[in-house]
Amino acid sequence: MKRLFSRRRHMADEALFDSRADTYDTWYMTPLGAYEDELESALIFKHVGVVRGKTVLDVGCGTGLYSIRLSEGGADVTAVDISSKMIEVARRKAQDRGQYIWYDQADMAKLPYENRTFDMVVSITALEFATDPLLALMEMARVLRPGGKLVVGVLNNDSPWANARREHAKREESIYGAAHFFSSSDLRLLFHRTGTFGALTMESCIHTLPDEDTFQDSTASRQESFGRMFRPLTGAFLVGTARKR
């Protein structure tokens, strides 16, 4: 019965993300979306560091936002997602930008790669949608080489954005209706339970209020500075980084 439930959940997740593939990137064209993307990308690449010449796996790549950026940074990128439609969009975008990236359709809890294949694994806002987040994280550890780095970006349960996304999902169909948000303590425990990683480093960003209509770039910058100083792990986007032992 558990296997049947997992298969049904897999199919439901695939269908949900397939239906969003063609419009998924429109958020980044809004002023608030573009502002968030800039902060999130800066924080991710602060943790990723130099990727030139490294083999990198992007787990839950979506429409290829980070797989393309990693490839542009000189990495040899493989990317995986549960949604075939998302992969189609990502592959098309990569081709348009002249980037060669290998895309596979698969569940993050059953990655189709050999043990110790990659120098680095990156997963951005994907773990929230895993049926079993611990199993997914252990799969990322399995395909990572010893000493390799795992960089995970998640939606933070300790941010007002989490409640706003839950309320939005109640009013209309949304991918966030199926999401599990993580606090910093949740993420730390998850990494610890794998028994695979060394010390976890965490940072967050996006301390603006979840209101697109009232967003102003000048005000947002002050809110961001204040939040990072006084509430450093309560931003809407939480990043955790650790190396495999």
C-alpha cells in the first residue's frame, strides 16, 4: 500500500509541475520576483563557490534557472526533475543560451546515477516537494563524492512567506499546497539524520513582506539589511551547505 501511495504521489507531483511549466518563469518577470531572484542567486552562489571544471548535479532543476547558471559558470552540469514538461523548458532555454546540460526525468528519491559520481550537488526549492525528504537527501549524499559539497535552498517555515503561501494554496490551486516548509532547526536535523555530512552552514535572505502590491525596492533593501542583522535565519529563502564526510 505504501508503494502504491508513493507511486500515486509521484504521478500527482509530475502532473502538477507539468501544468505549471510554461508559466513558471513569469514570477521572475515581476518587480518582486526579480528582486527575490537576485538575492537568492547571490546567496546560493556564495555557498556554491567556484564551479569551473566540477561535475555538478542540480536536483529538482525545474525550468533550468540554476542548472544554466552553473553551466555558465564553467561546471559540467547534469540536472534532474520529476516533470518532463519542466525539463523540456529547461532544455530549450539551455540550447538558446548555448549551454550543454544533460537533463534526466526522475524522482529525487531514486536518482539514476552511480555512487560518488558528482563533485557537488545543488537542490533549490525542491526538497519541499519530496514525499520523503530524508530519503531524498540521502540519495543526494549517495551520488556525491566524499569531500563534495551539498547546497540546499528551501522555503523557510520561520518566515511570514510560509503562511502567505499556505493561505494562497487554500484559495486556489497552487504548487505550495503540496509543499513542506523547513525551519532552520528542521533542516539541521535532516542533515544530521543522514549521518553523512559534516558541519552545516546556514544563511537566509528575503526579509521583505509577502505583498507584491506594496513592494518597493528602496524599502526592501532596508528591510533586508535589518532582517539579516537581527533575524539572520528567518528570511523566506534558507540555504544550508555541508560537505560529505
